Amino acid sequence: MIEGVIITPLKQISDERGKVMHMLRNDSSVFRGFGEIYFSCVYPDVVKGWNRHKEMILNYAVPHGSIKFVLFDDRSESPTKGITQEIFLGSDNYCLATVPSGIWSGFKGMGSDMSIVANCASIVHDPDEIERKDLFDPYIPYDWSIQHR
């Protein structure tokens, strides 16, 4: 696992009317401030990424659908420099993925329906605070195709 990435199982409260899906509270050990909440929708087999934030801490949860969330650590002082991590988020694994700044990330829609990714970001979006790379940039050693293992 990449240094500083925290996976927190999330509570769901279900009854005959539906359910409540928790995401993040201000008394959580991973909460580092509130900037904004936004939702990113992704169709099956579509990939969004690579992005790296200079300051923003990501707090991702997937309340609908499922994604493959991929991280790459190239932080110079990190003990996990060079490590790639996959996290499957969604109804089968409803949890919060907290990602510190400085880590490359991207995600791929899985399954047969559009997925909704919620991010409770630590700061407000700032286009000067984010870096981007092409999905197939060889700098990040990751293949987005299906891996039959």
C-alpha cells in the first residue's frame, strides 16, 4: 500500500425504505478540511486520469457503480516511491479512499452502468494546483487494459 493512503470502510444503514450511505465526518481521523464536494460520473470502461494534486487531499467514495482507482507514488522522499496501487471502490467495497497530495491518480469505470465518484476535497478546485499526464504516458508504469491473472 502507498504511504499515506488510507482506506476506511464506510457504514451503510439499510431498511425497507432504502439506505443511508455515510462518507466523511468532520470528527473523522482522516478529515483535513473542507474545500468542496463534487461528483464525477464515468461510463463503463472509460478512464479518467492521470492527475496529481499539489495541495488537495482526495476523499473518494463510490455510492453508485464501481471503479478501479489507481495510484502511483513518485514522491521523492516517500518510502513507497515507484509503487502502483489498485483499489476497487463501489457497492462491493463501499469505503473511503483518502489520498494525500503528490500522488498520481486515475480511475476506470467498471461494470455495466455509469458510476458516480464523490470527492470531499480538502480545498476548493484550483486549476493551477493540479498536474496532468496522458493516460498512456510511459512515466507511469500502468496498463489500463483488463489483467487476466
